[in-house]
Amino acid sequence: MGSASRDALAKAKDALSSEKALTRETGEHLLSAQRDIASSPQLLSVLSDPSIEPAEKSALIGRLFSGIEPAAARLLGALAASRWSSPEQLLDGVEEIGIRAIAAASKGADLEAELFAFGRAVASDPELELAVGSKLGDPAGKVALVRRLLARKADSATVAIVAHLVQSPRGRRIGALLTTAARLVADEAGAIVARVTAAAPITAAQRTGLARILAGRYGRDARIDLIIDPSVIGGLRVQVGDDVIDGTIASRIADLRLQLAG
């Protein structure tokens, strides 16, 4: 992400935190606006043009999106008025603030766990991945499928996030989108996401203990995304952002082979 986009996103996050009456509708309206902007190359070009005055961009947003929820209108206006490094990063920024708004309005709901679960279901079923992730698929049909799959199984906020992602892939893989969304939801709650790979399921006590250790190391609550992969044989591989702690037996065997080969 370019420096201009980093500054714009930081300002947008500050604006989001200052909103006192966020609702799920706030985030949904932002995500809907993002899809509308993405579908109009001309509008996207205007909003990402650094030569156009911020006030002019905000006024344009006000005219085009006059019917959206008040907090969403303020946030969208601020996002549009900022300078972004590229049109795609503007779209990324609106999407991130929309997801964060939904998360902020859904305190107490285990959204990241539900996003992880749906991501695992998609990854384990190539037909499902194609159905919800294909850029050629009908957006309305993909949304209907998501709603059927998650009905009575996930919070309505989770459904709203996933429904947006399948409508607006923009060349990105659905698995990566779900992972990023879960990370944003956790970050909005002041937590980190730890992707843990194990050969078999771990116990609730082990999960709690690991979360406690990671919280002590990173200074934030840790949300565990557990991946079962028999090929690791035993032990755990833990990834938090760019940090990787690989204590798997498979990794030790690989290291031993390298030492013997050398």
C-alpha cells in the first residue's frame, strides 16, 4: 500500500472510531457504495484523481449517495476526499472501513470464527469455491447461495460480509478475502489472528493455553484459526502476520534431512 493510501486509511479509521452510533447498516451501506463505485470506471477515476479538490469529491458523493445511512455518508465522504495511491486502494479502503463498521456494531458476536469456518468449508470443496468465487458467476445467485448456506448458522453480520465479498472479488480469491475479513474483524476488536496448523484437532484447554501465550507475546487477545493438516505429523505451526513459529515434526524432519545432506 502506498504512503498516501496508508495516511488516508489511518484517517478513515480515526473517523470510524469517533462515530458513536454505528449500526450494521452503516457498514452494509459502505460496502454497497463500494460496489457501485467499482462498477463505474468514470466515477472511480474522478474519486481517485488527486487533481480534483477534496470538497468537490465529497459533494459528488453527497449527491450520488444521498440515501445512505448518516454515519455511512460521513465516512464515505471522508474516504472520497482523501488522497489514495491508486483507484484499487481507494476501493480497498472503502471495503475495509465497511467491514470494520460491521464488526464495531456487532460486539459480542464471534464473527471471525464464523468467517474462518466458512473459509475452511470453501477450501475443502472445489465446487463450492467455484460457485462462490468465480468472477463469471451471477452476483445475485452467489449471494442467494451464501444466505442458504449460512442461514441459522452464522450471525447476520457475518452473512453481510460474506455476501459482499462474493459480489466484489475484483480478481481476488475468495479464501484470501475471507482470511483478510476475519483479520479486520479481529483487529477492530483489539485482537490478533493466529493461524495454527496441526495434524489433528487440539483440545479446548490447549487452545486456551496457546491463546494466552500468544496474548502475552503480542500484547493483544489472540483468536485462533485452526487448520488440520495431517502432513505436519505432529506439533504446531503458528503464524501471526509475518511471524511464523514452526514446531511441527515435519519441519524438524526436513531440517534434519538438510543437515544430513550438507
